[in-house]
Amino acid sequence: MKAAAFEYVRPRDVGDAVAALAGTAGAKLLAGGQSLGPMLNLRLARPKLLVDIARIDALRRIEDAGDAWRIGGVVTHAEIEDAPALRGTMLAEVAAGIAYRAVRNRGTIGGSLAHADPAADWPLALAALDATVVLRGRSGERRVPADGLMTSAFTTGLRDDDIVEAVLVTKLSGAARFGYFKFCRKTGEFPEASAAAVLDPERKLARLFVGALSGAPQPLPGLARALAEHGAAAATPDAVAAALATAAAGLDAVERRMHAGTVLRALRRLGA
């Protein structure tokens, strides 16, 4: 199929993009188009206007902001994967595992957050990293914790005129450890289960999230604290099962086993 007819505009800057969104009911942002493109062709989305922000320079930068990395909303997964400054970080590792290189060349971090697929990598990874999403709309800038942006499957707290301007990821200390694992039936596909863990004693950060659920990634705060306090001894199969039963009570028996195994693999990579 082909997309239904729509108008198209390529704004010069973020202000023009916000104005275009605010000025047309039913307008949609276009960045990488890896999710929106198929939806247009299947006519699951029929916007009156496409606002193409892929070439806005201010949204394309990876910047060292001192104690944090500021990643522009239209920075692609491949650019994060390849950035010399991010080598060895959880950001680079997660980016390198997203789908296929052809997808990573076009897909963007902001697009992934805005699309809010429950199985996507960035909503999970950025929640575990305690990142902040910088939004820009008619009322100006507002900041939302990454673990609070997605409210349910394919649903976020974004307003109609909001743009994901950047993501702020506080740098981990030299003592930090992270673990990320997802179970896919085939390499490059969306996962059946996923988990992300970050322990940083210097920042007093202990975060553990499970993803690929029916909605937003869910935290396992009690288990994360136990790991921070007691190390690997706290990561028993029973402890993981109990944490999942609280965080994701709707899982069936097969799903519980997949997610429990995924959490344990993430913790093993963490080195806890």
C-alpha cells in the first residue's frame, strides 16, 4: 500500500518545528521514519502534515555536558554506537544491539522514545540509566524522567506540539557496572524479554528494570537495593521470581521464566 496524501515541511530549527506542529491538528514528526514509514504505508497513521526534523543541526549532536552526555533527539542509533566518546559505555552497547545496521543508520533515539514500543531498547536502557528527556513545545522546555515518559504501550506523556529535543544521561563513575540482556528468537528482532541493570556506588545509584512487557518497563527496586548492599548473593532465582511477581503480575508461566532468565543474565553481565 501507499501512504494517504499529506503535506510536508522541513523546518529550519526547533522553533519552526514546534510552530508547525502547533499550527496543524494531526501533524506528525518525521525523524528516522523506521516506525512511522511502515505505519504510513499501511495507513495506520494518516497525518495531515509531516514535519521533517531529521536535518535540524541542534538535534543531531552528541555533547559532553560535564557530568552528563547530552544526546540530540534525532541522533541515530548508529551514531551512538560509533561515537568515540561513548565507547565502552552502556549507551554504545545498547545502540549496537538494536535491530540491524540498516535500521540503526536511520532510527533515532528520540523517535524510539516517542514511539514507545514496549519491546524497544531505549525506553528500558534509559530508565535504568536514570536519564532525563528534554522536551520542547509551545510552552518552552520541560524535563521528564526517562522512566516516566512512557505511560503504556505506544503511549507517552508527550503533548501534540512536543519534540524530544535531547536526552541527558548522567555519566557513570569509574566504579560503576552495568548489565543489559534481551532474549530474541532471531538476531535483530524485537525481544521476548529484556532487562537492564546499573550499579554505581559512587553515585549511590542502584537500578534494575525489566522490559518487553505489555506496557512500560518496570523497576525492580527492592532487588536492586539488595544487590547494591549484598552483591551477587542477593540475585537468587527465588529473589528474581519474587521481584517479577510484584512488578509484572500479569505474566504467564512461560513469560515469567523468560523474564526471570533474562534478569539473571543481565545481572551476570553486571558482575554482581
